[in-house]
Amino acid sequence: MPWCCCWQGIVPENGRLRTWRQSALEPPCAHGGPPAAGTIRTDPEDFLVEERLGFGPDGGPGHFLLLVEKRDANTLFVARSLARLVAVSPAEIGFAGLKDRRAVARQWFSMPARRDHSPPERHVGEGFRVLEVHPHSRKLRRGALAANRFRLRVRELRGDLDALCARLETISGLGVPNYFGPQRFGRGGANLERVGDWIESGRLPRERAARGFLLSAARSLAFNAVLGRRVADGSWNRLLPGEIASLAGSSSVFRIAELDEELVRRCHEGDIHPSGPMCGAGDMQPADECASVEQQVLETLAPLPERLAAVAAGERRALVLRPAAMAWSAGGQELEIGFELRRGAFATSLLREAVAAVMPVAEAD
């Protein structure tokens, strides 16, 4: 679906929300429409994810690191369950990131070490089981992971399998737009409605988690809108004059004063990527053509960027997502695909470039 920008100035609330939903949930594909279709998450085992922290337990006192396998359960539910086991507040349970509910996921949690409670080794709870427990000195913080490894199965596969395999080759080599997936915007995009309520009322939720989900959805909406524009004009994977470049595999960014052959080569090889705004205060601003493109898009979202600048710190996020160790097999009406993505990236943003995938109606959430 082509990217469009039809909202300028004041529009009816339903028109604004409709435009937001398109930018957030229906952004354009970079490699053309998907050549195949199928069903995902028929069973939780069809969506496997393994969290990779990039470091190991340090053996120190104070906390435990727990490797937990959860099935058809969300991360916050597991965190609350672990908190009850050792009689602490859920806020004292650490985890690096939220994982999909309709999946089988292995992820790490931390909990305080307490003299009056033993660590829950081999504990089996509702929808999860503890696989490993290790001493560790610190609470596990959000974002403290290196990557996630995925193994996905698409059932009821139909379409042009030769074209599908060619598309997967393209994705493996060139990557995909680094969109935030629909999970970020809540069931049916409900978090976008909450963002609209905030814009209208000026009041953020008092409860910390609800406030966090709302602000994350708002920033992700703005990012997807900018990225969608650059996918539409073909600049999502190339540097523009005035670009803020993102160094692959890190959070480091730098402004490009003047494009040269070396920078173009590094971008082509995936060493650096163009970036887009995670709106907030104090972020590095692009210049020249890059600034013009971003400003045009963000003006259509006004006053959202200004509201975010008052309550959040600005950041930059790479526009390009390149998978690692990608492999697949297709046949017998099924596609099995495995790949590794850096932290903060969405498997659904990769899959949508190859397969128009739907969930069984009874299981969609």
C-alpha cells in the first residue's frame, strides 16, 4: 500500500486516527508486495525466539539470573509470577525486553537474592518454566541484550515459491525497513487511540506502565511515518545529504557533513545506515535534504513531536534492518525460516516483506 500524507493541519479525529493507523500499521514494503501468503502462530511453537544477552552471569551476590522458557504467556505475567515466588514487588524483577505472548520464548529474568527465599530452580508455573538459575550482581535492565534468534513456521503457504525464495535472498542480502511491528501499537492499534486521547487532553496516564506503552507507541508512530516516506521515495537504505548515520551494531550516530564514496560504500556494505527520529528533546538533528524530508513528515503529526519533546529524550534509530544467519526452507505448504535480529527489531517487520501472514482469528491478540 503506498505511503500517503493526507493530513495537514486540523482534521476530524477519525481522519487523524485513520492516517496514524496507516503510517503505523500499514507502511509500504521496500521490495514490492509479498509473493506468498500463509498463516502464522497456529501453535505457539510456530514462533520460537531465544534471547541473547551478550554477557553471562557474573557470579556476584545480590541477584539471580534466570533463564525462563515461556509458552503462550506474556513477559509481564511471568515477571509478576516470579515476584510472588520470592515475595518481592514486581518492580524488582528485571528483564531485558518484552516477548510475544503467542510464542515459545526463552528469555532472561533477574530477581533479588533473599535469605528467606531460595531461588526457584526448575520451577514450573502457569505458562512458563525456569531452566537455569545463576548468581549475578545486578538487576537486569531493559534493553540489556544483544540480539534475538527466531525460528518461524508459516502454514497454509500459497503463492509463487520461486519468487518467495528469490525475495528471501534479497532480504538476506539487503535487509528490510526497520519498522516497529504492530505489537508496539497494541491490539488493533489501541495504543494509537490512547495517544490521540493524550493529544486532546494533555494528560498522560498516572500508572507507569500505561504511560510507557503510550509514549512508546507515539514515538514509534513518528518513526514509522518517516521511514515509510523514505521507503516510498527509495531512500530508506541510502544516505541523504545531512543524514544522521547510525553505526551498525551500536547506538552510536554521527552527522554526515558531506557525502563521499567511502560513506556510500560503507552504507552499501551495511557498516552504517541512515537513521530516523525517536522524537524527544535534545536529539541530534539532520540537515539539508534529510532534514527537509523529516520535517515534512513530522509536520503532518503535529503537535505530537512537540508533546514528545516535553516528556522524552530524543534518540535516533537505524532505518535498515539486516538479519544475520538467515536460512529457510519452503515446500509442502509450509515455510520455515530462521534468523537473528539485533535488539529492538521486530521479526514481523522482516516477514511482511516476504509473506502476507495472518493469525488464526481465534488466536489473534
